[in-house]
Amino acid sequence: MQAQTQTTQHQPSPPAMMSTRRRDHKEEAAAKAAEDSHLFDAGKPPPFRIGDVRAAVPAHCWRKSPWRSLSYVARDVAAVAALALAAVALDSWAVWPLYWAAQGTMFWALFVLGHDCGHGSFSDSGLLNSVVGHLLHSFILVPYHGWRISHRTHHQNHGHIERDESWHPITEKLYRKLETRTKKLRFTPPFPLLAFPLYLWYRTPGKNGSHFLPSSDLFSPKERSDVVVSTTCWCIMLASLLAMACALGPLQVVKVYGVPYLVFVMWLDLVTYLHHHGQHDLPWYRGEEWSYLRGGLTTVDRDYGWINNIHHDIGTHVIHHLFPQIPHYHLVEAVSLLYSFYRCSLLLSTELTCLSRLSCEMKTKNRPRQRGQCWAGTTGSQRSQGRCHFTSLACSSGASEWITSSATMGMSSTTKLTTP
């Protein structure tokens, strides 16, 4: 009887429990509001390092399966062949527009797979990447090595106003020097949607060289032999198209190949534009302000709905820019982790009042102020069954508890830890 009485005394009363729940709810709502209201400040360095983000991506997301990659190639090639055969068999002007839209989209899907070969995310075999990349890109008239090298330059310097390869702003002085024709093609819709072939030949205003010439400023001396191989493959494909035009007639080649090629070019230019331009102006950096991480974070993710699966989740662009070695079939999982990591880091940076790089003032209600070590990022990470858990320790303003923000696979929650 006495033990039962003691147990009853330790249990909180219903009003106390309701008060605790209300307090927990208010703290959780305050943490969520702080997270949602914190806007990305491009003028400040990110509150984490590239190594922190890399550590947050589970190990299996980095693994490349050549058989899985080849299965996507087989799927897309089969779709291209089936569409062409069906369109030729039906040969109806009611069908051709539908064929052009579908086939142009599949050409774009082939380009994305060749793009993965160029990044080395297709497989760990350089030979396999080169063979598949040449076959896919040459088929759609893209010089594989020439474009691969310039695209690598773009990734390594994205967001740098002077060193980025494409879609970078130009100065007013350079703009005024441009020919009227160049201004129209570059800045007047819909011409920019057809700019990719011109870019391959002439690059962008203010930059010299061509993706087809080994002597171009784009390439180092050791890369010139690769460019010769790619340009030769491109010429073989062009010669094949001319031979088919002579055998089948130019109109047939235009209907089966030419118009889908233009649709593919529009896909490429549109998607590239959307990934590097946002609803608000995106920052560009120069000098010491630029870093690989800051440049990569200024790209934009896009959701293309049911087309995401067709063009291999190319809309997950931020994580791809940071880590282009991740295979496309792991990007969706990796980008969800990136969002969780980013939200946790922003929550941490809003909750901590930093006095210096290595010290911060932790504010609590029931204890005097004290100083402790802090850094802009998470206090730890734990991988478990392919899922990454992040824990950011922050001080709850005006509360007697510490709030731990945990994010798992795109989901965030708050957990109350009572102070000692």
C-alpha cells in the first residue's frame, strides 16, 4: 500500500501533463517556424562543408552497377527503335507530330545516359563509359569527348562569373560588342532553345574555340587525341544520315531523324536553362568569394512529373552538381538526404548565436550562460540500413531544454532533451 502511494506521488497530474504537452507543441512549432522562415543568404558561406554533405550520403548511393546502367540503355534504345518503326509503318501526318515529340524526348534520354558516361557515374570502367558514351552521343550528333571535357569545366567552375563554361552572365561592354545576329540568337526567344549546336561549334560569347577542334582552348594537349576520336565518330554519323537521305529521300530522314533531333535540342537547352535560373536571381561569384560548394548550391532542382523516369531524374540537379559521380538511379534518395541535411544546418545556424568561429553562447532559462565549442554543421551522423540520420544540437531560446532536430530521409522532427 505504501509503495502504491509512492508511485502515485511521482506521477504528474493531468493539468501538468497537459501543460507539458502544450509547451512541447509550442517548442516544436517554434522550431519549425524558424526552419521555414530562414531564407538562403547567398552572401554568406553555407553553414556546412562539402565533406559534411559527402558524409551524409550513404555508401550504397555511390555504388555503380554497369548491368543496371546498361539496362537503361537497352530500354531507351528499344523505345527509340519501336517509335521509329511504328511511325514509318503508319506514315500518317496525324501520327508524325506525336512521334516527333516522343522521339525527341527519347533522344534527350539517350543524351542523359551519355552524360552519365562522361561523368563516370555510368560504371567504374573507363573503357565501357567511353564506348557507350560515343555510341549514344554520336547518334544524336554530339561529340562525346569534346562535350564531356567542356561539361567537366562547367561543373568545376559553376557559379564563377569568369570561369564557368556556359549560361554565365556577360558584361555590358561585351554585350555591346556582340553582332546583332548574335544578340538575337542568344537573347530573343525562341532562338535560345536551338542554341546547342551553335554552342558546340562556337562556344559562348567571349570564349574562343570549338568542341570539334583538337586545337581549341577547351582542351589540354593530352586530351586532343580523344577529341579527334569523338569528332571522327560525329562525322561518321553525319555521313550515315547523308547516305540514308540519298537512299530513302531527304524528307524521310527529316521526318524520322531531323525533327526529333530539334526537339532533343530544345529539351537540352530548356532543361539547362531551368537548372541554372530560378524564380529569384541566382548569385554569381568571383575571386575568393567563389567555392565549389557555393557554386553547386546555386543550381536549381526541377520536378518534371512523369517525365522524371524517362530522362533519368535529371531534375535532381543540386546533388548532381555537387557529386556528379553518383549514378542517376541513386539521385532521388541522395537529394532527399541533402534537403534534410540542409534544413538541419539552417536550423542549427538560426538557433546558435555564435561569438566566434570556435565558441558560442548557449542560452537556457534555468542555468547561467556558458561557452562551448560549436561549428556550422551537424554534431554527428549515423548510417543505418542505408538511411542517414542527422542530429543538430541547438539551444532553445528562452526554454529550459535543448532541442535536438533530427532529419531522416526528408522528414524532420524535434525531440526534447531535459538539461541536467
